[in-house]
Amino acid sequence: MSDHPADWYPDPGGQHEHRYWDGLKWTDNVASHGRQSVDPLTAGAPLPTTGQTAETVQNQVAEQAGVVGPGASSGILEQPVLVVNQKAKLIELNNEYAIYDQNGTQIGAIRQVGQTAAKKLLRFFGNIDQFFTHSLQLVDMANNIVLTVTRPAKFFKSKIHIADGAGNAVGSIVQQNMIGKIRFSLEVGGDTIGSLNGENWRAWNFNLQDEQGNEIARITKTWEGAMKTLFTTADNYVLQIHAPLADPMRSLVIASAVSVDLALKQDSRGLS
């Protein structure tokens, strides 16, 4: 951060949405959902993990998603295949996911930031997540923030905002309908550059297309067995990117793997 000017940036501690950098060091000033407070920076909590074996993840990729990829690459944004598995919980108070490459090696995680004790209490006693703003940080194994995914409180359709690791706006994933096969537009600066399209009414699988209608990636929901599916909130996805993409499309496509879960989790049809 030594070459960054004083400003608000994503909180490297993983507790709040933003923390103020004074040009020389991180301060105790933090902000979440537009509200400022003071909280000293401490070592971040351990990255979420789901405990899946490499063989389990490889089965998700090859057997359940039917993906035969060119092999893992280095860095989250460069991967041709990403496996996003939600941490299984009987009651979900904080959204957490582990990110694996196609060989089953964990290469990152997704953690929720800006959660207050009051919000967690409300989530415990009622299914009212849609009325809250949710902000997630996608981080690598060194705790470096790669992307931030924020879904403001909604009443009907979701609009999800994507930012890069420094907090700069990348674009938005905008829900277009509520009935039938769910569709989202991928937007940058108000212009549509692609789409995210549900392939069945329960919003299990999606294809991603560029502005010309060419399929550039695919999201497949995978299953961990009937018992886990019935009694936990966990959702698992395989994202296959067909060819290397440039930003901002690349970041929007990668963010889409968690955005569909974030956008539709409260939908009456469910994703679980």
C-alpha cells in the first residue's frame, strides 16, 4: 500500500467493508454499509475452508460438472476452472466459501464482511437476508483481496456490484426477471457487455455469454449428497471458463460464481 494515496480501501482484516489508509499506515477508522466506526486492525481470522478432499473436488469437476480442463493455472483470476464450495452450516449467520482449482487444491476463499452482531441475531431468528446488504471479499491464500462482491438490500430483483482488490468499481451483475429461467446482465458503466443465463427454472446451472451471444463460461451446481443438501445451507458450484478473458469481463465472470448464490438465496424457489 506504500504507493497508494490516503483513502478508504477494502479492510485487509476481513471484518469491515472499508478501512482508512492515511498514506503511510492503516488506521483504526472503518466503515461498513455507509456507517463509520473505530476498530483496531488485528490479524484476520483463518480463511474459510470446507474440508473437502482433493478427490471430492476432482469428482465435482469431472463427474458432476463434466469438465475436462487444460489444467490448473497460477492465481485465482487466471484459472480456467474454479470450484466454489460453501461452508456447510445448519444455520447460516455468515456466508463463507472455499475456492479450489480443478485439482482440488484450495487457492482462496470468500468471506463476508461488515456483519454486525445485531444482523447475525436477526438472521438467526428469521429468514430476512434479502433486506440486508451483503458484502463478500474474495481473497487468495495470502489474504490478499482479489475482488469484492456487494449486494445491497433488495425487495425483488438483485443488483450486485463488483470491485477489484483496491476497491475500484469493475461492473455490476443485474437481475433481469423473477419468473422463469433467471437472467442477469453483465454491465460496465451502464453498458451491457454480456449475460448470465439460467438454464432451468430452479436456477441450478447457468451459461455466460458475451455481447454477441457466444458462450464464454458455464456454472454448474454440484451436489454433496442428500443428507448434506437437506440439512445444511451449503451450495457448491463449478465455474468453467472456455478461453482466457480480459478485464472487466474476466472479473465479472469469476464473481458470477458466488453472485448467483448471493442474489437468489432468498428466492422462494431456493438454490439449496
